[in-house]
Amino acid sequence: MTPTAFFLGFLLVLAVLVWANARRRIAQSGLPEGHVTYQDADRRHKLARPLISRRYGLAGKPDYLVVTTEGVVPVEVKSHSYPNSGPYESDTAQLTAYCILVEDALGGTLTHGIIQCANRSSRIEYSPHRRERVLQIIEEMRRTLDSPTVHRSHTQRGRCRACGFRAVCEERIG
Ligand code: SF4
């Protein structure tokens, strides 16, 4: 084998190793196959401004936006492990709010988003029912913020114990 052929062969092997390593890192990240158009997870490529939906009064930055064959997919990264009982309702609601925001701010149709927990990812369908439910929650939150008095909405002692407003809240339990 000539030195040139050896060198070209070496470059080819190196290219394959780099490609395989990149594929492995994408698989480990839990991101779907596609082109990452935006990422805020490592704070390296921050959007100049957050996405804004004036229609729904929403603003925010998902951790990733990936363009896939199914359209744009928001990905929200969580540091906790995947719960045995399935994704937390709050995480699902947050991701769905991002789907609404992306759909309105960037246009197009979204089919799903992804919650990436520490040990596995979960595909969350962006269904009309889920969308309506989250819009209702947003509306309820807006009404609550406008209301002069907000009463406790639960009976969980542990929640009050961990709450930052405990010292000043007259409705705390325990
Ligand atoms: S301390 Fe008050 S604000 Fe905090 S969780 Fe309990 S009731 Fe809610």
C-alpha cells in the first residue's frame, strides 16, 4: 500500500469514527432525528428574544427545537429521572404550552413534543384535547393573578412545608 492510499484510508476510518460518535451522542441526548434549529439547554445558542404568542399571552424558550420529518418538535430537558407513573402532569403541561407557543409564533402544525428526563425520553402527543386543557389552565392562572385574593387550592401539608411563601401565608397547613 502506498503512503497516499494509507493516508486516505486513515482519513476514511477517522470520518466514520467521528460520524458514529456524533450519532451516539445524539442518541444519548434523547433528541429526535432531525435538524436542531435552536437550543437553549446549554445556553450556548440563546434566541435573541423569547418566542412570543400575543394571541395566547405566552412567551418562552424551549430547550431545543428540532426540525424532523413530522415537523418542528420542541424538546424540554428535565434533570429528574423518568417517573414510574409516567411524565409529571406539570412537565406535560409545560411542553404543551411550548407546542402552542411554537405553533403560533413560528407557524406550521406540530404533532408532538418530547420530555427528556435524566434516564429516558418520552413522546408527548400534541392532541386537540391536551391543547384545550392547557389553554384552560393558562386562562385560570391569568384570572387568579388578576384576583385580589387567592385561596389555598389543596390539603397537602408537605406542599406547604416546602413552600417559599409559608412564612407569610395565612392559609398554610401545619
Ligand atoms: S403555604 Fe400557602 S401559598 Fe404555600 S402551598 Fe401552602 S397554602 Fe399555598
